Amino acid sequence: MSFELPNLPYAHDALEPHIDARTMEIHHGKHHAGYTAKLNAAVEGTALEGKSITDILKNLDMSNGALRNNGGGYYNHNLFWEVMAPNAGGNPTGELATAIDKAYGSFEAFKNAFSNAAATQFGSGWAWLCVHKGGAVEVCSTPNQDNPLMPGVSCQGTPILGLDVWEHAYYLNYQNRRPDYINAFFSVINWAKVSEFYAAAK
């Protein structure tokens, strides 16, 4: 079974003014669609056909550039769309809030750590909030379309929140002002969904 481009869980303009409709149209309809098509081409006719994207990434041959880049791009964007929502933002609650406070001392300290990971990722990449077995959380960043599921990546764990800091994710609206884009992201984080991912991952 081939991988399919998921539908956005909201309209293209639903995240405005934080993320503009034109960026969403291009990001989802061109970039994510491209990763999806190239991922399918990379697995077609191989032993990986029929495996889940999670299984593929956890057992990835990191020298396989087509699979690494497009499998990562497919998975990362699937998560990215889901952790955002219109009329969202605010603070996490429940077990996730407790885990963040335990790791970082406060939500504000976590926000600073996550924002710094996103701002200082050189070139293209992602900032992550990951869960380790037992429920501890960690902020980290990865280059390009790498993610913490992949073998040998600097931070390991299950990603439950990811921010795309490739220029295509923000340049139409924010140009070179990546910190403004990062700050805007906190206004659209769907903490209820991130909490669901946390509960499943821990």
C-alpha cells in the first residue's frame, strides 16, 4: 500500500494571521506532496513496501538519501499539521505539563529552550519535543528532514511536537525573521493533540 498525502485538518487560511494561507497551500500541496510521491518511489518494489513509516524510519539505512529525506519529510509534515489548530495556543495541561515542568522547571523555560533550538538550527531543519520511555521529555533539533526516530540522530525518542524551520515554511510571510515565526507558532499549537501523542508515547 502506498503512502498518501493526508488532508489538512483545517482550511488553508485557518491559522492566519500566524501562518498565511498561501504558505499553507504551497507547503502542503507542493512540498509535502513531493515528499509523499518520492517516498513511494523509494519503497516501490523493495522489502519496505507495506511497512509503516514509523517502522521504516526506526530501521533506516541512513546512507539511503532518498528514503532518509523523503521518509523524514513525509513523517515530519504529517506530525506538523496535526500539532497545529486554529484558536489554539495557551499552555499544556495534565501529565504533559507536569513532564515539561519536571524537565525544564516551567512552561516559560521550556518555551525558551524550544524557541532557541528552532532559532539556532543552522540552515534547514526541525525543532522537536520528544518523549523517552517512562515519560521524560526533551527538546532538540535536527537538520534537513531528520527526526528523533532515526538511528544515530543526536536526540532519540518519539516526537510529539515539531516545528519546521525550513525557509519554505515561513519565508513568504516572515522573510528572514525566523524568531517571529517561531513565536507565532506558539499561538497555534494544539496542546490537546500534543498531550494525546504524549500519552501514547510514554
